[in-house]
Amino acid sequence: MRRSLAGVALAATSMVALSFLIPLAALVMSLVREQGVTVAEQQAAALAPVLTLTTDPAALRESAASLDGAEHLVVHLPDAGALGRSRAPADLLERAREGRESISQEIPDGWIRLQPVVLPGDRVAVIENFVPEGELTRGVRESWAVMTFLAVGLIGGSVLVADRLAGKVVRSSKRLAQASRALGQGDLEARVEPMGPRELRDAGVAFNAMAQRMTELLAVERELVADLSHRLRTPLTALHLASERMAGTPESARVEAAVCALERELQAIIAAARTPLAVGPMGQGMLGTPPAGGADGAGAGRPSGAGGDGPRSEAAEVVRRRTAFWSVLAEQQGRDCALDLTGEPTAVGLSEDDIAAVVDALIGNVFRHTAPGTPFGVRVVRTAQAVELVVEDGGPGIPDPERALSRGSSTGSTGLGLDIAARAGGATGGAMRIGRSELGGARISVTFALATAAAGAGRRPRISRRRTARVRKH
């Protein structure tokens, strides 16, 4: 932008300078030429009265010598010939003598002036004054050089001023763009110092107000999530009491374990909502920071698996634990649950809580949207550059995948589960695809880019050893 504005100033100033410089240069040349011709005419006219008084060659030479710059004056007497070196063409000289008319004409070496003078006895003498070409252009080049220097200085000054003004605009625009990118990437403290023209200062002030308002709204929303989650503790307490009354029955231990797992999940949500605003690897500030409690039934305080500059975890291990958790419910509903895991490392750039949220969302959709007894399978496949999580079932499938991804647009579904999975895949450079499974129902595939892909993971074999586990209905 800065270069463009300087270019515009250069073009505009150059056009203005040339529009004045070219006519002015032509005018200077015309004035110098006209001045030389006028001087020649004045010298010829000054010598004419002397001819009317005398035709003595000595007297005429003396009179011509007294004139300034009269070295090119020549007098053509009717009887004595020319007094000096004549440069006038013969036809012009004869025309001036016979026609008794003054002639000013350009010749190859300069300009010539012929002034006839009528002498006593009806004789005609002709005064010739020659102006060399150098006299007609004396000082023109110097004048042109001065005008060119002034024009170049004017153009350079205008470009410099335009560049300085454009620099302020560009710096202000760059700072506003940098702050916008930082805010978009999750830096909620990003602000911009208003500077530059009034319009850009107003834009900077509006950006700061928008960022502050966004931070306030996110804080209120997170506090609301924490409050709503805290309200769920009351029914959980009632479930605890109910499980205690069921003590001794075969289902009591199972109900108590489920209630404890739900309470840990609830505690994790509250802890995450009450932490300072930050954006995690999924880019939405919802699942990025590992909470104090785990997301599965194995217990709280799970390690995040972070390594390097961000979180890292073994996707296959998290999928194994979460599938084991859901397999208990699958057994109760008579579902055939197949688990197929790769034996290779599956480190991805997400925390274990993020991966667990994806697995829970996808398997939970199977339980919510298919009838009891419907089989489903979970598979983790390792490729050269990515880890693929596949959840498929034998239900009716998803007839409209695009609508299923829209929150709140599907009948009986919020679309939140698939949205969580899609955002998790996109946060690592992967993607989510919805298709038809071999079981006859839906097939959800989420691809996570390997966290170790840049370190030479592409040299690993693509055919992997797998661990297979199956839970059959009884």
C-alpha cells in the first residue's frame, strides 16, 4: 500500500510537472530566438540613417564598429559592392534590393535580416545582419537544466511527503491487522494503540471496544456454564443416596461407579469454566486446558500427555479407556461392541480430555440415535502422517450429513457432538467425514495429524499390528 501511494504521488506530480515544463521550455526557446532577431533588426535600423548621409566605406565601417555585437553587419552598396562577408543568398539579396522590402528569414547556419535603404538618385543599398544559431539558443540549455532540476525536486518532495503520510497509514493498518489475527488465534488480551488518520484511529478504538466486550461476554458465558453445572450436583446427591439404598444389589456397584464418573465430569467442567479465559488446541477455549479431573471412569488427575510447546497424548490409549467405559453400557443393552486399535504410536497434538470428548461424543451418538442391540465398532488406524478414529454402527445412518453438523437443526439432536469431533480434527490439521459403514449405518471418521509427523514419522511402515477386543452380548 505504501509503495502504491508513493507511485500515485509520483505519477500525479510528474504529469503536473510535465504539463508546465514542456510549454515553459518551448516559451523560453521562443523568447530567446525572438530576442536575437529583435537585436539584429535594431542594429540594421541604427545603421540606416548613416547610409542616408554618406556611402563612404570607411565611415560606414566606423559606424558599424560602434554598434554592440555588430560583427556580422554587412552593407551592400549599389556601386562599391559588399562591405564585409556576406552570408545572404543571392536571390534574397536581389529580392530585397529590387522589391525594396525588409526580409527576415532562417538560413542553414542561423537567421538573416535584410534591410533595404533608399539612397539619393533612387539607388538602393541593403544592410545585412546575420545572427548565428548559437546566438538564437544562448542560455536555453541552462534554463532548461534549471527547470528540470526544479521539476525533479518538486516530484521528489511530493513522493517523500506521500511516503511519509502513507507510512503512518500502513503502520496503523498493520498493527490493526496483527491485533485482529492475535484475537482470532485466541489472544484475548490483544489490543491496538489507535494511531494514524482519524478513520483508522476510530477503527482502532472500535476494535479495542469490541475485544473488551468479547472478553466480558465470554467470561459471563463461562460463569453461566459453571453455575449451570453446579446446579446438577443436587440431583447427583440424590443419586448417591439412591445408590446407597440399593447397597447389596447386583446393580448398586455399577450405578455408584456411573454416578462417580458423572460427578468427576461435572467437576472437570466447573474447573475448566472457572479458569481464566484461554484458548486451547481446539481453538474454541472449551476443551483445550486439561482439567483436574479425568474424563473417563478411570479416575481424576490424569496426565495430559503434553510435550513440547503444546499438549500431546496417545490417541489409541485414550480410545481404549473410553471404549471400555462405554462397553459396560453396551453389554447391558445387548450391543455388539468391536474395538480395533493400532499397535503403533499415535501421538497427536491434543490433550487426553479433548480426545476423550471426541470419543464420548461419537459413541454417545450411537447410544442416543440407535435402538438397543444395534452393533457398533471403534477403530484407530495409524498412517504415515495421521491417526484416524473411526466409529461406525449398524443403525439407520445419517441421511443428511450437512444438516447433522448444524447445531440445533436436526430433530432430536443438537449437533454438538459432531461439531466437537470436527473441531478437534481441524485443530490438528485433520478433518471429519461422514459416510456409510459396512455395518449398514453411519460411519464417522475423524483424522488427527500426528504430532511427530515432522520428525520423520513418514518412514514408518503403514501396515500396523493391531490389538482387537470384542464384547459380545450375553
